Amino acid sequence: MDISVIVLGILLAAVVIKSIFNIITTLANILWLGKYKGTVQSPRLASNKKLFLLLPVYLEQKLIRRVIEDYYNLIKDKDNIFLIIITTGKETDNLANSESTFNIAKDTIDNLRAKNILIIHYPHNGGSMPEQLNYAAQEIIKYYGVDNIWFFTLNIDSKYNERAFGDIINLVNSKEKIYQHSAFFLSNFNCFQGWGRLFLQAAAIFQSRWTITHEIKRYRVNAANIFFSKFQLAHAVGHGLLIPVNIFRKYCFPVDEIIEDSPFGYLLRCEGHVINPVKNIEIADSPHSFLEHIKQKYTWSFGPMGYSNYFRKYRNNFSRGYRENRARVLILTIQGLLSALNWQVSSWIFLYLVAGFFYVGNGLALLIVTVLSLYSADYIIAMLYFKKAGYINFSIKSLILIYLNLWVVILIHSLPANCALLSIVLKWVGLKQNITKFKTEHLK
């Protein structure tokens, strides 16, 4: 038998297995999400507790005023909940600049006369978002201590209504656990314009489907208290993370990595901490252009590629935890490395299968089409769920066109990761000095 046919058969079988698993997982997680409506009443945070909403900002002059006003409406009558705007010297070392995010935020706070909205300025140039968060956390701990204090991390495009925010308060009022709010990247889905609209909508579906099919699954398994739970990898994202301060201060966000979510989640899981899922989904923006999409995926792909480095750091810095839980640490590391490998090669596998369609007989060609259709079934399920749940809206014609564009997204998914890997290699051999972390732009 021709070796190419054998390879084709192996790849098709692997895609079928993965597709069935993804379909089952997607349906299970949609059922778990259910008809989430949020808490009915507006609860109050227990008087002995304090909740700090941490919002790191950089070049957010267009959005900061509206964001502060929105959160002020949520917390204005809650004297033990604080919004902390974390500005940075990376944006400007001249705080007299009236156009800086710092000064616009300060003016907004002064106009509102908001006593529970504060600014903490990270004074150094070149600081990253994790450095801003860690610095603000240290300043808060210096002043307020650590007893009964919680942090909730935000991004500039994080959106919570009163009911969703009420659920966050209820979590703080209950048990001392780590909670992670997942995100659907659909807030600007119906705002895209121009020739690239369908591609950008498909990209938003692609990333939001990953949240349902993979991210929520990871959180649910690691919190399920079953045999495999302690071996389930999960990440802790720098926005939507609700964490008690006495846990956060022991670890803090890693500041020497390009992406914080993979190494921080890996560290917490290696240490045995459970990252609990919540049904309150954060609605965030998706990239507004093809270039922004590529830049975002390029930056995000560094997270999975770093697991061998995260392993070395954990083994060296948490030697006791490594000795006592070596099997768990190794299994978590392997999962991370397999995720990185999948990102690097998945598009090439699908390109190989698509190319094979034109070179095999009718029977195998039909099989390839069937397998590829099966693989995309969970994307369709997720898209229909998003519409039914009211996150997006589209016509039948748009559904077909978005589906076709979705395959474009799938077939180029590995390219940003391949470029990121090349950047690492070039830096390793001395041909590149620094690796750029692109900032995601938010237009509204």
C-alpha cells in the first residue's frame, strides 16, 4: 500500500477521534452553561471582606472614561469594593500630559467624586501587564493587609452588568476559592464592516468556540473531584480571575514570560490549587482586522510553547512541591507541550487533507470531505448556541459564508505560531534580540 495512503488514513482516523470528542465536550459544556441569567437580587459584599477590581491600562485614552463610569455605576454604593486603575510609566513618564490615560482617569474620578475608585501608578518604564498587577497588589497589601481580601482582574474590554457583578460578589461571600471567568470574543461580532467582515466574524467564532470546547472543559475537569482532576491542566488569565489575596501573594503573575495565563495556571495546578469555572461568561472584543488577528495569535502562541521552561522554573523554585507531586507536574507539562505541538501543526494537517482531496480517488475524496465536515460540526454547534443565547445574530446566508471563512481561519491558524517559534529560534541563535508582545487594540 502506498505510504501516502497510510499516512492519510492515520490522519483521518485521528481527526475523527478528535472530532467526536470535541462534539461531545461542546454539547456537555453548553448544557452546563444552561440558561444562565445571573443573580436576581443585587447582593452586598460581607462587611468583613474587601474586593479590589484590578484594571491595568496602557494607551487606553479612548476607552478609560467610559469604562470608569460603567464600573462606578456598579460599585458607587459599595464602600468595601474598590476599582483600582493601574497606569504605567511605560505610557508616559510625564504625568502632567493631559492626554495620558493617567490624567484622563484622574479627571474622570474627580468629576464623579468617587471615593472607591483609586489610581495606582506603576512608576517604571517598560512594565508589562503582569508587572502592573503585581505592583498594585503589593501596594494594596501594604495598606490593607491580606485578611478577607480578594482580587478580581479586569481587561479594558471586560463587560459586566449588575446581575453578573452580583454573582461575583456572591462568590466572594461564599468559599475561599480561585475562580476563572472565561470569555466569548463576540462583543463586536455584528460591528465588523468591509470586505474582511466575514473572516473576522469567523475568527471570533473560532476563538469563542475554543472557550466552550476546550477552556471550560479544562476548568470543569480540574474542579470535578474525579481521578483525573488533579492531572488536568488549566490556565489562569490576567482578566476574569477572582482570587483570594493570600493565595495570589504566594505566587503572583510571572513577569518574565510573554503570556501570563499559561505559566500562572500551570504553577497553580502544580501546587494543587483548583481553578473553578463559573457560568458568568465575560464578553470581550475580537480583533478588528486581519493583521490584528495574526498579531494576537502570534502573541498568544508563546504561552503553550513555554511549558518546558515553566517546568524548569517550577522544579528549581518549588523543589518541595516538585518532589511530592512529580507525576502530576510531569503530566501537566506533557499536556502543555502537546497543546503547543497541536497549534504548530494542526493547519498543516488540514492543508494536507485538503490537498489529498484532489489527488485521491472518488471514494477517499468523499471520505475526506466527510471527515472535515465532522471536524467542523462543533464549530457549527457553538455558533448556533451563540445565536440562541443572544450573543450574536446572523442569517442563514451569513451562516454559510461564515462557515466557509471559518475554514480559512482553521487553515492559517498555525502560521502565527510557526512565526513565533521562528522568533524563538532566531533569538536563541543570536539573530534576534527581543521578542515583541503585541498589544491588542480596542476601538470602542
